[in-house]
Amino acid sequence: ISICQSHKLERCGFITSDWEIVAVNNVHEKPEYNFYMDSEDAQQSLEYIIEETGRDVLAVWHTHPNNWPWPSPRDICGWPDLGVVSWRYFIVTNNEVIEWRKVKADGK
């Protein structure tokens, strides 16, 4: 929450299996309302998490400094593919951290 409160632009990154917050540079052209992880920085962060700490990635997170508590359509389009990874997904506002889950139309 303090990351969200201290920045007017969206921030993003990963959360490790021991709940360490790893920030990744947001390189979206309109970072006030969007995020796009810098691919090189994301790769380095994943290598740090997996190889250096020996941990797993638990989740992806990003902030909504506008305090919007739910995923935007762009957020949903960029959601991690659940067929590939089992990462959780968190949105951070100025007041709370909310975990969102994507389910298939059949509810699974």
C-alpha cells in the first residue's frame, strides 16, 4: 500500500513464495493508468527470485493509484495464462490489497 500511496504512476512486479515484493519497471507509454513490465527487468527479477533466492513466484502485483479496486479490461487481457503458470494476481490501491482470480466460464 505504501508503494501505491507514494507514486502517481502504476507500479508492478512479482511476489515471491516467502512474500518478498520484487518491483519491475513499468514501461507503458501511459503509466498513469496502465502497466507493462519491462521484459528485460522482468527476466532479471525472475532469475533473481528463482536462481538467487531459490524461491518460487507466488504472484504478480500492480498498483492502481487512482484507487480503482478491480482489474481493468487491459489488466484482464494481460493476466498470466493459468495453463502455463499458477501465479496469483493482486491489485494494490491506496487503501487495500485485493487478490483477484480468473475463472473459466464453467467456473473452474
